Amino acid sequence: MAWGYFDHPPMVALMIKISSYFFDGELGVRLVSCLLSALNIILLWLMIDNPKKNQYIVHFFVLVFSMTLLNAYGFFTLPDTPLLFFTSCFLLTYKHFIKNESLPLAILLGIFMAALMYSKYHAVLVIFFVLLSNIKLVAKPYAWLAVLIALCCYAPHFYWLYDNDFVSIKYHLYERPNGAYSFEKYTLGFFVNLVAIFGLTFPFIYKALLKTKNTNLFNKALIYLTYGVILFFFISSFNRRIQTQWIIIICIPMVVIAFNYMLNNKQALTWIFRLGLINVILIAYLRIGLVHQPLLFNFYYESHGNIEWAAAIKKEAGNRPVVFENSYRNAPMYSFYTNGSPTFSLNNYMYRKNQFSIDNSEENVRGKDVAYISKYLNDFSFSYQREDGRLYKGIFIPNFQSFRKVECIVEEQELTLTTEKSIELSVYNPYEQNISLQDLKFGITYMDAYKTPIQTLGITPTANTPNTTQLQAKDTTKFKFSLPTTKNENIGYFRVVISENNLLFGLNGKPIPIN
């Protein structure tokens, strides 16, 4: 347990920890998700004031269960699961707060704002658009108290970010690879996602949104939140591909908006119920397919075949730790299905940094005989092919030595590919042991404007201090180097990388722009 993780805040980890006290295995991961999903439906019901709602309870459940991801995240354990739950908690508390500002409600509002941010970073959109819908809150003392409480509750994560050099923020904002804009992949894909989260009912769901008026502050908050999130990610779609789960938070206000509209519009009530039933049947079919595979057709998902491939690798590896190259998913999955076997994800220059880049997993494999799993191996000692076609290839490495946390620091400056002057390089060794330079190879990875690797070339940096043979423990060593010549065009960035003991180059330096 920690106050933060590389990709997401720690709420989902807390959920898993609580579940694990009651059960082992998958249920020990998913129990709290299922409970939060059930509670979430109750909270959604409580947000609806229409006196006719008790006559249409079945219609309400069909509406909720027909929303694809809102349903899926009721049994998967992902950061979006607590995000959905605490969005409902926050909105229901806000609904009561605008009717009766009080100290208890201000405290609850602050706690739920912090819980939202502990779930997923873009929860800030929920808070921002609700505030935007009622700007007069800036003059309310209790509203400021709620903000203060939220900041106090969130302080441990702020400190974790500071203590880890804001690694999560830097990755999501600056270092995340992207691609050239494609209307079909980005913007059209965004609109496809807007349809996918509601399935067949989408025309009537969005019609309900268009027809709903700002009759009160709570309705106004729901409308601002929905339109705000859609607009934010629509604009973002001109820069990057929008993943479906990023817009899932609109399901919470849309349940309330759509059901209220259904209660006052017979046509919408009838059609959402009919189409919703088809959605429910399709979703139920897919849920069964997740359990019993294949189900009438070859449908493979990431939940299929994990026990089998983990057992196959365990049979080959024995008691050796297993190092997976470029897979922050396979490493913990293997550990989970083999009762805690030590694992590590060795991330090279063709991948990205992740939780294994900042935690202590590397210490559990260094200096030991390991089974090394990599798709880049040409010669391998053993292999296992999954039913979906993926091939695991492995070799055995005695006395495994990797130092992926060594940092290469280059100050950003005006650089071009024709720069002839020497560039200053600071190499920081964060380990408790010295590292021999004989075991290291330095290189430059050239990337395009979207940080996609194009070419990696070796370099031989010169130490500023003569006769330097080691990187001293907990110390910085200064070097100079020149950019190697490349025939590739459209170079946007370069990264200084290190290969230790003939492993593939790592991700030691941050991307540096080239003009």
C-alpha cells in the first residue's frame, strides 16, 4: 500500500486491500467493486425526486443495467469504479448542500471531493463543472470549508507526488507517447465512444439531455457536468485518442437526467425500456462469455487463460523470480496467479515507464537466477502460446543485474541534429552500490514529434573526471557527449538511454526536444 501509484491515485489499491481481508483470489480483488456498484445504484435512485419514480422501478433498473461500462465497472476493479461511486456520493451530497448549507454537509462534501481525486485524476472535471454551474459558491463560507477539508484529506497524495518528483503528472502531461492526428481514430472515435457507453438507447439518452432545462441548481449541475465533460474530451480528441472509460463519468448525471425525462415522456419511457432490454441481454451474454470461454464464438479477453499461462511459466521457472520485458500487466498477473512469486517488468526504450519504474520490485530479482520473458528474444529456452496467439518466450539468466533507475539528465536547450558542441550529461546512481561503467552501454534514442522511437544509436560519453570507472552510489557523475548522426528525418526528441549487461536499452532520460 502507498499514497500513490505511477498511473493512478491509490483508491483502487485500497479497495483491493479491503477485499483481500475477506477472500482470496479474484473475489478478493473484486468484492468491494461489487458492493460499491450496488450502493451506487441506490445513490442514483436517491438523486431522483420525481414522485412517480416508484411506479417505474423496473424501468430504472433496465436503464442502469443497459449502460455498458457503468455495468462492467460493477464487477471489474479499476480506478473508474470508485470514480463512479464517489461521483454519485458527491452529487447527492451537493444536492442536499444547496438546499441546506451546514457544517456536516460541508465536511461530507470535502471528504467526497478528496475521495474523487483519490480515485482518478480527471475527477477534477466533476468538481470543476459543478462549481462552474453555481459560481456563487465562491462566496459561501461552508463551500470554502469543504475545499479546505478536501485539500487536507488529499495532502498525503500531494506529498507522495512531491516525494516522487511528480512522476505521474509528468508522464500524463509531457512524456506520454501520442500519434499524428487522425479524424477517424481520434475525433470520430470519440463520437463512437459516446454511442458505445449507452448502446442502443443512445438516441433517446442524448435527446433527454437536450430537452432537460436548468429548472434548479441541481439539474443545472448535472447538465454542466455532462456537457462539460463531453466538450472537454471533444477538444482533447484533436490532440489524442480518447479512451472510452475517460468519458464514463457522464453516466452518473445521465442516469438521473434520462430517468426524469422518461417519467415525463411516454415515448422515451417505452423506447428506452425496449432498447435497454436488448442492451441488458447482450451485456449478460458477454458477461457469461467472460466466465465461460469460448461461448458460441471465439471471444478472448484479458481475463481469459491467465491461470493456464501463469502455471505453464511457473512449471518452467520453478522457484526462480520471473522478469517480464515491457509488460506491467503480465508481471503482477503472474505473481497473483502463482501465490506471490517475485516478478519485475523490465521496461525498455520501446515501452514506457510505469509502477515498476518507481517501486522496489527490481530489488527482488537483482543478483538472482531469473526466468526472463521477452517477445524480443530470437533464441529461447522455453515458450508457451496462448489460445489468442500470443507467444511467451523465455530464457534463464544467472545473477541477473539491472539498474533501470539510473537517471540521465540533460538540461533542455536549443539543440539541432547538426549541433557540434558537446552536451552536458549528468548520470545519477540512486542505488546503494557502485555500478561499473564496463557493464554499461550508452545510447541515444531518436523519437518523432509524438515521442515514438525511430532509431537508437550508441554513444561513448566522456567523463568530466579522468579515470572514472564507476557510477558512485547515491551520487552524480558528469559526462559530455555529442549527438550521433542519423539519416532519419522528422526527429522531434531524443532520449539518453543505458543498456546494462547487454539488456535492451532502458528509459533513463526524459525526452529532450530537438529543433
